[in-house]
Amino acid sequence: MADHTFFQNRECACFPCHAGADESSFNCLFCYCPLYALGDRCGGSFTYTEQGIKDCSDCLRPHKKENYEAILKQMPQVLELAKKP
């Protein structure tokens, strides 16, 4: 895996931002998950709030370096959504 696929900002006041995360493999590159827009198809763990907002605060999928390549494979779906009006 190339170096650009993994980044940690240990200076961040929230690092790691998920309780119980393994700090040695926590990937800050996905502070905002690029798969958020896929809704139920993202493959991570999430809930919806009463207001219908997707809450991914317990999901560690994008933050683990071993998941990076799988997430990149889903990016064409995200790009397709971006093309829709």
C-alpha cells in the first residue's frame, strides 16, 4: 500500500476520534468519509437520527488503513452520484 493511503494527525485534539479505535492503525485521511453520500450502500456501520440524518460516528470502516483500497473501489459510485442534478 502506498504511503499516501495512510495519514495520522496525532496533533488533532480529537485523535483518535472514535472511542475504542486502535491508534496504531487509525487513518485520519477519511476525517470525512467519501462514501457518506452512498447512504445504505456505503458498507459501514451507521444509524439515522430522528431527523433522518446519517450518523456515522461509530463507524471505523473508513478509518482503518486496511480498508482504504476497498473504499477506493466504491468511489465510482460516489462520482456517479455527483453527476446527477
